[in-house]
Amino acid sequence: MYYKDDGDLFTVCDTNPDGYGVTGQLKTLNSNGTGIITVMTLDDGGDSNCDSDNYDVIGAKSYSMWVNWHGNSSWYESVVFSES
């Protein structure tokens, strides 16, 4: 999963023809800062293309990307990032 700042475009790709797909999620803190919420989910698998969507990453708010390969059900987290 990767993020392109120009246009706030998030993309997840399943590049391995192993019969398993991948899921990518964008997460941030909830409005009162006490928990993490998922603000976007992308699924890819079963084709040779990637799936993308836009999400407006706002200022100093912190986000992280999470990726799951359906072959082992483990989630992998990116470093925390923000727009500013």
C-alpha cells in the first residue's frame, strides 16, 4: 500500500498470483483521541490491477496505513505520518 500526497491517493496492489488478495486500511485517531478508527479500506486480489481511492489527509492529524495479506491474516502497520 502506498500514498501519493498529490491528490491524496492511496493504492493497494496484489502483485503475487498466489490466489490470496490483500486489504489495505487507513487509520487515524477518533475525534476525542481515545481510540483508532478506520477511515478507508481498499481490497485487491483476483486481477492484475491495483485498487485506489482518495482520502483527504488533513494537516497535523496523524495517520497510519495497515496492510493484510489474506494468506496469513497478519496485519502490517506503516510508520505514522501527517500532511504537515
